[in-house]
Amino acid sequence: MPQRLVFVYNADGGRLAGLKDMFHKILSPATYPCSLCAITYGATSMRPEWREFVQHLPVPVDFLHRDEFVRDYPQWAQHALPAAFALEKNGELTPFIEAPMMNAADLNGLMELVRKQL
């Protein structure tokens, strides 16, 4: 089992980016580039069922925006996002859920993917 999970949004962090993303999700959800954001967040906050699911996982979970991920893990800068990674005990990241699987999942499907992978 990994030491922790790291979910990475296909969106940059910060207030301005967050506002832009919120409006993009509302006005044009079909063209919004972050399926992880779209299925785990409502207009302004994390969906309660996702929050509860994450809190009850047997490993801690971190969430990073694209710019934070690239800053912390530059060797993964070209990896397709959104994605989830397992942080192993030796400090190495390994892909946990790849972008195509994440893009195809709804919230229940994503939770099932996480359960199966753990």
C-alpha cells in the first residue's frame, strides 16, 4: 500500500485561476479540461460524498494543482493530467489512476477505481 495518494488537478492554483475555472465549469462544462475538478467539486466547494470518501481512506491524500505539481515534481511535468499518483515509502511517485481513466469516470466510478487500486 502506498504511503499516500496525490491527486493532481488539470488546473492551476490561486484565487484568480479558481474563479476562472469556476465560471468555465458553469458556463461551458463540456470544454472544461479538468474532469477531476468537475466530478469532485460543485460550483464552490468539494462535494460532501467525495470529502467523506477521502477522509476514510486507509492512506492520507494530498491534492495539488498542476502548477504546484510541476513545481514539486518537475520530472512529471509532461504527464497527462488530471491523474492520481501513489507516493511510495521510498519517496517515489508512481501512476495510480491515469488521465484517460479519470476522464472517463463519474464520481462513483472514481471512488470505485480508488478502492480497487488500493
